[in-house]
Amino acid sequence: MQYILHENCISLLSPDKFFAMDIMKRENPVLVLSYLLITAGFEVYAQNYDYSYTAECLKNPLKPQYNGGIVVNPELNDDLNGWSSFGDAKIEHKVTNDGNKYIVASERKGPYHGFSQKFQLDKDKFYVISGWVQVSHGDAHRVAVIFKTQNGFQHAAWAIAKSGCWSMFKGGLVVNASGPAELYFETNNTSIDIWADSISVKPFSQEEWKSHQDQTIEKVRKSKVAIQIVDSKGKPLPNATISLIQGRANFPFGCAINKNVLNNTAYNNWFFSRFKFTVFEDEMKWYTNEPSQGKEDYSVSDSLLKLCKSRGVSVRGHNILWDDPKFQPNWVPSLSPQQLSAAATKRVGSVVRKYSGQVIHWDVVNENLHFNFFESKLGQGASANFYRLASQFDKAPLFLNDFNTIEEQKDGASSPANYLAKIKQLRAEGYNGPLGIGLEGHFTTPNQPYIRSSLDTLASAKLPIWITELDVSSGPNQAQFLDQIIKEVVGHPAVQGLLIWSAWSPKGCFRMCLTDNNFKNLPTGDVVDRVRTTLSHQGLIGTTNSDGYFETSLFHGDYQAVVTHPLLADSSFQHNLTVIPTADESDEIRLLSYKFTTA
């Protein structure tokens, strides 16, 4: 089908019945602007990446991704060929009643004792690891998937394994030097047997990896556009110049700010000339809003929010409560459980009521995968109670928000598998309202395949995913790493927004600054500006061909098209247009047609 947008009406025409719209006769010449959004398939230059992940615990594992990649005997159909013992454990080849074959490690003498397979890995490759595990008894055992390399031990993935069904894991690995490596599985409970099946280790070249990013951006973030300029008689105008200026982008890309932007003109100008999305560093946190019990002060957050509104900048609400005991208002830790419950309940109602309808998200109980201050005082269901309470005062999505889920593969507390378990826990404890996945992203050295596979895992929850606090620790590769991470997350179909955690202060930023104190860009700021320019098509100018067409590929969002041509009486004309995602992945053409007078 083809879609025609004309004078705020949408009609559907089959391709064989599509016809050119009559030009309304006017006394003044008429300029017709039309554009085609084409979602035809694009050429694939690399082996496709498998973004899938199955969160459900299954009776039998699925087939290995990539047919196992470089794994020998990935489905254990050839007895124990390719597999050997690791440490002190008994390994066996077993078959279920319905014929599924798998490997078992029992009589394990230590957490890492079990089975393994050896590989030769290349430092220039990205490795995606996936597979299925089960345990002999019990429920929710944390299993780490680890590679022993020449330079030590590297975590690649995590699984929450159960008895009676198979759980999938997915992760990634890069190595610092080419050489031998050995895959094995680790869990602290040595009384359980570990089962595994459908194991895959798939290498990708860096060129293939970038190709996946480019393909996803073209497919998910952009649409192909053909703009035709014709005169009032329908005659194409060649050599017309079209300048495209983006208004609001469909993919939010922003940066944190703090109170320094209120009284520093240079900071104000630098920030608001660049970003339409932000989050406050400390100004909306409990210890800022109520430093003394009963004495609330929202003056700074009010001023910041008012400023952002005046400049058309959307704000995330960060945060209502924080589960880390170190970041409570100093009067809170000494409260009795009853007093804490009353104070925290009052805090939720106070801040959410005050800013209801004015923020796009709320981080409700920050970092509650790592910490449990409120749970330790008020019981296991404390977080779910606060989510339910916040949902009564505002319709904005309520987010989980934590660190190390995509940036640190050794941290099992906030692994993708554990993050999914926390979501299930919140639901089981009674919070059934809107929910989002917030990933802080405080990086040192990025592991790109781990980032991507982690996002694949989290995407199975089918919830909004935002990178909420992205930064990279200082070092010679800081800007390069920042660029790699941004491209990785923008190139993932599940990510819906990205905020840089780089609020400026004369005393320095949290971990990463984008400018110096004179607001001259640092290399990290140049990276952000390049990304921002790319996402907004800043400076994009085209010229129509002999048929009056200019073709390009645009990120989804609102645009203003400014058209100039020597034959037009006035110097230029402009029209607003919106590039939107197509409804499906077919090869349909979506046509949006506009017209306006030249006079």
C-alpha cells in the first residue's frame, strides 16, 4: 500500500491505482513538495548478527546460534568430542528420554570445576558467546561463563540456572592478545551438577561488526527519502537547492546538567545549542531536596526545570530514592523502620506530585540491583511498594537504573540475567505499571560484544531501554572508547535514548568532561558533536536532479525543508515534514505529499 498525507488527511491507495494528485488552481504559483519513505531491503555486506535471546526457561534448549560457530560438537551429538574436564569434576554425556543430548559436570570440588573446551582466539575479532545451562537441583543459581586466557580470566556471560528446564545465556568477549583460551563454567554452589547444551562461540571481524551497526541504523533509525520539487504546473524543477534542518529527533540524545548552567552564560549557550534531552546531576535527589528533615527545598530543581522548559528540553526525573546507604540524606540512616517508611513515603509523594507531567521518566529506587538500604529496613517488597506509590502520582514510565550491566562483565549483581530477574521480582511483588530499563554505562574499557549481547538479553523484556549516564574514565583512549560505545548503543535496535553523564563544574566533572572551563570542546566533546551532527543531519544540503528529485536517507524526526531555486520569485520557501518509521519491514513505499504557494 502507499500512504498519502495531504491537508492532515491520510488515505490508502494500492500501487496500481496510485495517481498523481491534482494541483489546486490558485492565482499565485504553487510549489509542491513530496517525499517518498522507502523501506526496501538494503545490501548485506556481512554475515547477519543474531539479536535474539530467549528469557523463558525451556524443556529443551534451542539450536545453537550460528550452528555453534567455532565450537566443536556444540549440541553434544558426538558424545564428549571436543570437551574435557576443567579442575576436579566428573563429566558425562547424557541423553533425555526425548533424545536431547547434553554434558554434565558432577562431583565438583570447587566453584570453577566442571567441563571446558579450548579455542584459539584472535585479538582483532569480536566473539559472541551463547548457550543453555541447567542445574541438577534448586532454583536461581548464578552461573558465570568464563574464558581462561594467556592474560588471566575473563567473564563473558551470566545465566540464572534452574533445575527442570534450560536457561539461555548470551555474552561477549574480546582478548588483548591472540592465543589459546579455554571456556568453562563457574558457580559457587559445588553441591549442584552443571548441565550445558547448544553452546556457540561466534567470531566477527571488526568490519562485520561495524556493518551490523550501519545496517541496524538504516533499518531502525532512518528511512530513505526522495524529495521532488515541481512548479505549479507539475513540471520538475532541476537544480533546486534543499536544506534540511532537523527539529525534534525521534532518537533522544542528550547530556546531564547541573545548577552551574543557571548562572554561567557560556555553559548555558554551549549546552542549549546542542541538546534537547537532559537529566539533573544532583538537583532532584532526596539529599538535595530535603537536607534537613521536614525542610524541603526545590528551588534549584524548579529553576533548572523552568529553564529547560523555556528551551524545549525534556528532562528525566533522577532520582526519587536511592538504595545505596551512602547516598541517603544524613538524617535518614538513624530513623526507625516506621519513621523511615513514613519519610520515604512522604518523599515519593512530594517530588512526584510536584513534577508530575513535567518529566519523561522517573528513576524510582536507584541502583537496587546492587544495594538494598530500603529492603534491609522495610522488607523485601519495599522497592515494589515505592514503584506502586509513584505510579499513583504520575503517568511517566518508572525506570530501574543501575550500573555495570553493560560496562562490567565481572559484576554478576547487575548482569543482564540478574536485571531480568529483578524485573520479574518487581512484577511478582505487585508493581504492574509502566517500567523502563535504565543502564548507567560508567565505562573504563568497553567490551563491544558484551554490550551488544547484554542489550539483546535485556530486549527480551520488551521494555524501553535507555543509556542514562554514559561516561568513560580518563585515559589516552577516552574519546575513542566513547565513540565506540555510542556507535554500539545507537546501532542497537532496542535502545530508545542516550544521555551523556557529563555535567560541567568549575571543579571538574564526575568522571568525564566534554569541554574545558572556557567551554572549548575536549576530544570527548568533539565525539559528542560529531554524533549529534550525524543524528540531526546538521548542514545537510542537496540539489534536485533533472527530474526534480533529491534522494537521501534521514533519521526519523521532524524537519524543516528550505528550498531555493532561480525561477522562484522569492529567494526561498520552507515546509515542515516528518520522517517516521514504517509500520513493518516490507518493501512498501510510503508517500507523503505537501504543497504550498510560492507567493
